[in-house]
Amino acid sequence: MSNLVFFVAALAAVYVVPGADMILVLRTAAVDGRAAALGVAIGLGLARAVHVTLAAVGLAALLAVSPLAFDLLCLMGAIYLVWLGVSIWRENPMLPNLAAPDAPVALTKRASLFMKARQGFVTNLANPKALLFCSVLLPQFIDADRGSVGGQFFLLGSILVLLGLAFDGAYALAGGVLGRVMAHSRAFQLGQRWVFSGLLIGFGLELALSTQLV
């Protein structure tokens, strides 16, 4: 039980550190409403589940011993984050529909929500460091003497995904509050574009500079 508490505490510490995932959820909630942000959160959760699965089958270990493959994946992820940041920067800063970000009309746009979920999925999946994080963290809390290793991976992986969804849900609520403030302030509308795009571009550049290819 103590190991499980430490595991949850370690995850919580990671999820409160600002990163591309958090910024994407906050920005989506502020601009498109909480429903769209929850779509992003679902995509992020699915990507984390994929990372846990890949860590369980050993792909992360393979990347760890293949610096070139890891650097190539990091560079691809960096390009995507920079592209996402530039796309936000180029958007129309004026957001006339923020006064009712969760209007029923928005909720009926299933295709739009699917796109948001896909965006969240790609954003997290494009970061190979998330995969390596899973491969490093999960084995530390697995004890072969306590039963099936696969079962323990499933339990810890489920906690990782569900806790991530809980934090992303909280960020979606916070982003919704930001959206209501922005609805009445042109300065906030302009500022959010610069701040969120700048942060995503910054995360992308940091990821690129962590490789040996740049």
C-alpha cells in the first residue's frame, strides 16, 4: 500500500508541472469550451495508455539503447509542437463565442470533438519522453514476488491514465474560467494567443535541443 501511495504522489508531482499537455487542455477550454477540452483530455489519456503498453512490451527499453531512433522521434515531436504553437499564433485572436463556451450547439459537433481528441492523442504520443517516463517509473513499483507482473503493470498503468484524466479535467475547468474572463477582455484574448503559442513553441524547441540532431 505504501508503494502505491508513493506512486500516486510521484504521478501527481509530474502532472502539476506545466507541459504541452496541460497547456493544450487549458487553451482548448479557454477558447473552445470545457467539452472540447475534455475531448483533448480523452485523447491524452488514450496516448498515455499506449505509452504504458509500449513500456510493458519493452519498446521504451529499445529506444533507450538506440540514441538515433530516440532523437529522431524527439525531433518529430518537437516539429509537431512548434507547428501547433504556430497554428495557435496565426489564429484569429478575437473569440466572439466565448460568452457561452459550452453552448449545446458546440456539444453536438461530434466531428469537432473527435478532432480535439485526436489532437490530444498526437500531442502526447509525439513525445517519446513520455514513453521513457513510463518505462522508468512503472518498473520501480513492480514486485515480482507480489504476483503477476502483467497484472501489476495493468493496475499501475490504469492509475496513471485515470489520474491524468482527473488532472486534465481540473485544467479544463480552470481553462473554462479563463475563457469567461477572456470573453469580456480583448487584451486577454490577444494575450492568450501569445502565451499559449509561445509556450508550445518553447516546449517544442526544448525537445529539439535535447537531441543530438540539432
